[in-house]
Amino acid sequence: MAFSLADILAARRVIRGVADATPFVPSPFMTRTAGQDFLLKLENMQPVGAFKLRGAVNAVMTLPATVGGVTCCSTGNHGRGVAYAAGQRGMKAVICMSRLVPQAKVDGIRALGADVRIVGTSQDEAMHESQRLCDAEGLVEISPFDDPKVIAGQGTIGVEMLEARPDLTTLLVPLSGGGLAAGVAVAAKAINPAIRVIGITMDRGAAMHASLIAGKPVEVPEVASLADSLGGGIGLENRLSFPLCRDHLDATVLVTEEEIRHAMQVLYFEDRIVAEGASVVGLAAILSGKVRVEGPTGTIVTGRNLDMGLFTKIMAGEDVTIGDLTVKGRCYGA
Ligand SMILES: *Cc1c(COP(=O)(O)O)cnc(C)c1O
């Protein structure tokens, strides 16, 4: 399937004024650490608290008026974007999520008036439910990452970053199903073929990373992580986000739970930004020394939708437990 910058520029016109133009700001602390200009694209400032609004708005707004409603599976943020976009169009939305999705995310989606279905203990089970609903209730399914409209919407972030800073040499992009990384990489490389785009994810259940190594989509067990938004598979039937990540990402890098915890603290104590674990993996890659950069670098702070009880514990240096995972606490600067 042909997918190009033209799709992303078309998405840009659709989402204008609704889900675009987030701040892109330097982080003085990260700039000192990286030894290069280091900038944060603040998608945590989106009205639903995450970048997924871009893809969701583009997908929902371009549906024909005859469509009765939409459905999706989600680790939380895509569902929130779809619920918001459907609400704007006066369309019904049914959001399917697994029991691994944090309550704060579920509550946020319900508050937008969507119909929420909690099914199973993995993103794959939620996906099967949303596929069943398409047939049973005549809804249109919007994939969180394997849909050209969604990828095009996420790609607008890359266009905005390079317009603001044409001198960027590296982009560090949080990676799960790969819709974000695919869109951003296609946009960035169309504008500057020499730019490096690196996908960053957690070392627990990294489905795209395992699939890129295998050369085809593979399944990995889904496990609890501080970066819960990065959980879930890429679908064995993946059509678009896998080949685009394979062809356009320069590398993938894995970070640990401790590295994610530390990066959340850095972003909060140094830049005063509240962000979920999935959002800080680009910072974690630099802070851990796993990625070195040779010029101006940008990362995407992808979202802020986390449980505030969990957040305040992490900031206080306490141990936190998510499912079967315990992450040791440590006071920042200690
Ligand atoms: C969905 C999500 C990601 C990963 O995006 P993909 O397109 O699935 O790779 C990263 N961060 C947050 C906060 C997300 O919600």
C-alpha cells in the first residue's frame, strides 16, 4: 500500500485547530545531558492528554456520513481520542479495553460519553472484541496503529517538529504498535532524508522490536509496565505499521522499568512536566547512555494520562507495584 507525505499533509488540513500545534520546547537539563539541543514535543498538552487525538480525529472526520458509529481496541489513549472525535461528530463510539488498562484511562474515556467494554487481560483480546462488534453491530473499526488515516494523523507531529527546527538530526520516538513511529518517520525522511529516526520502547513485551528482528509480525506475551501505553501486540495480520517501521526506522532501543522511572522523575523535577511512562522513553534512552546523538534532537512527550496516586509515589521515591511488577523507588537526586 502506498503511503507518503501527501497523506500526512492531507491529515494536517483535517485536524487543524482540533489536534495540532502543540508546543515544541527546549529542555535545558536534557540539552546539558545530551550535549546537543534537546527538544520536547509536548503532546501531553493535547485536549485528551495524548497525541493519539491526531490520528483519531483524522480517521473519524474522514468517515462517510452514513457510518453509524465507530469502535476500537485501545490501551487507553487511542480510545480517548476516538471517543473525543466521535463526540465532536455526534457519532456513537464503543471502546474495547483489557483489564490491564489503568482505571484513570478508563474513567477518562467514560467521561467523554463513550460506551466502554472491558474484555480479557490483553490488548489482543480487546482487539478481537472490537472486530466482533464491527460485524455484530455494524460499527466501523479504527485500529490504534494499523490504519493509514491514523498513521497520517500521527505523522503530522513529524511535520511540525521539522518545520520548527529544520536542523534536527535525530528523532527519538516512543514505539508500540508503530503508528506514531511510522507516520513521524515517513514525514521526517520525506523532508530530510538524512535524519535518524529511532524507535524506543520498554524491554518487557516489545512486540514491534521482536517483529522487526524476526522479519515478520510475531506475538509476545503482554506484561505490566510503567509504560502501559506501549503494551500490546502489532497484530499478526499487520498491513501497514510493520512494513513502514521496517523500511523507515534506523534502529529500535529498549529501556528498563528503572530507566523509565528515572526519566519520569527527570521530566518532572527538571522540566516540571507530568507524563506517563510511555512518554519518557526518549529521555530514558539518552539518560541511560543507550543512545548518543550528534546534533539537535527531538523527542515526543506522548501523553500524560496516568494515575496520579502512582505518579506521586514515583516522585516521592516510593516502590510501586503494577500487576506482577514492582519497580524500586528512589528519591530524585539521592
Ligand atoms: C499509543 C501510545 C504510544 C505508542 O504509539 P504507537 O503508535 O502504538 O507506536 C506512545 N505513547 C503513548 C502515551 C501512547 O498512548
